[in-house]
Amino acid sequence: MKRIFIFPTVEEAKAFLLTEPRDPVFVGGVGMAEIAAATVRAVKARKPQLAVLAGIAGACERTLRRGEVIEVVTERVAGIPARYAREYETTGPDLGLPLAAGVTVSRSGDALTEGPEALTDPDAEGPEALTGTDAEEPLPRVENMEGAAFFAVCEALGVACCEIRAVSNYVGEPFDQWAVGEAVENLTEKLTQIFGNNE
């Protein structure tokens, strides 16, 4: 399968690049505008069958552990009025990772203003009202700055996509408490396990 990998920052991509992946790796930039532009350029240039966004994220709930690697299967932009809000979904293969719902923010901590009820369809009834799952509880939420834009671009360009994140912190914690090194190490390990370098 023809793939591309997109990371927001060099720090998140560096360890994966050292594994010498055979698939192209792009550093897209932080935030929705930067990642959208980078995704368009990468997809147009490489015409992949699958685009993978990978990086770190902050957990909104402590049901997720620091360093845990998860697949973000839905994304929405924080702060969009309900009548305009849109939820984007992964279109990639099952990766066998724990699942989470993403809240894409412009400023760290904004996901805390988005309660779990913001991630449900108010018009739906029963289990289908819960975001990204047919279980009786909603998925744990993670905060990032790129996911919704990445999913939106991939949908518009007709390319399958998935998002893999490693939990570096709990939302609201000061940066000096973030476990960035552990998160990046675990992220790199999972990426190489899932996708390999010799396919």
C-alpha cells in the first residue's frame, strides 16, 4: 500500500525517521492551517492510498495513561457553534490500538471547555448517539491542534486516512510536566510495529 506519514513537528518525526521508513515522511507544522496546507501538498505530490497523521496529544481524561498510544477515530473543532459543528471520522484500516475521540484546538486547554456532551449527536437516540463507538460509554477524549483539518482535507481529496497519537500529558498541565520523550518513543515503536519498513 502506498502511504505517507505526516507529523506536526520535527521533534515528533525524528525518531521515526531514524528507523529509515520506506514511505515518505513530511513535517506539516503545528495547527489547523499548517497541517491542512501540508496535507494537500503531500497528497498531491505522492498520491498515497493512505495518509497517516502521527504525533503527541493531551488526554482530557485520566483513563488514558501518559505514553499510551491510541488511534483517534473522530475529530471535531473546539468552539464551533453546534449548528455548524462537524465531526470527522477516520477512513483508514483497523490499527488494533485503543480508540479515542479528538478535539482539535487552537490553544492548549480549550478541549476542557468541550464537555463529553459536545461529542454526541443531540438528535440521535441510544448507543449510536455516542461518538465513535457503539458501546455504552463515550470514548476518552484527547486534545490536539491538527486532527480535524487533516481528516477534512483527506476527505475532500478522497484519500483514506488515520491518526495515531501518543499521550504526552493531561490537558491543563504545565509543559514541564509533559512526558514528550516517552510519548515520542512509544509512538515510534507502534508505528514501526503496525506499518513496518519492509512491505
